[in-house]
Amino acid sequence: MEPLAIVFQGEDVMDGIYKDAQVMRKEMQLLKLDVKRLAKQNTRFLTSVR
């Protein structure tokens, strides 16, 4: 029975790491969207200044 407790304990750690990775992935996707939006905005600004 002892090894099962270790396996479950390890699974909890892995679940936490997986959830953290999901959060980071979502944040990176949102940052990519921000970069695209700002690039468009910058292009519009540069065209209007000319």
C-alpha cells in the first residue's frame, strides 16, 4: 500500500504543474493577441501621422 500513496502524492504534484502550465499558456496566448492588436494600432498611427 505504501507505493500507492506515493503515486497519488506525485499525481497531485503533476496536476499542479499541469494547471500552472495551462495558466501560463493562456497568458502567452493573450500576450500574443495584445502584440497583434498593438502592431495594428501602431501601423494605423504611423499612417495617420504621415
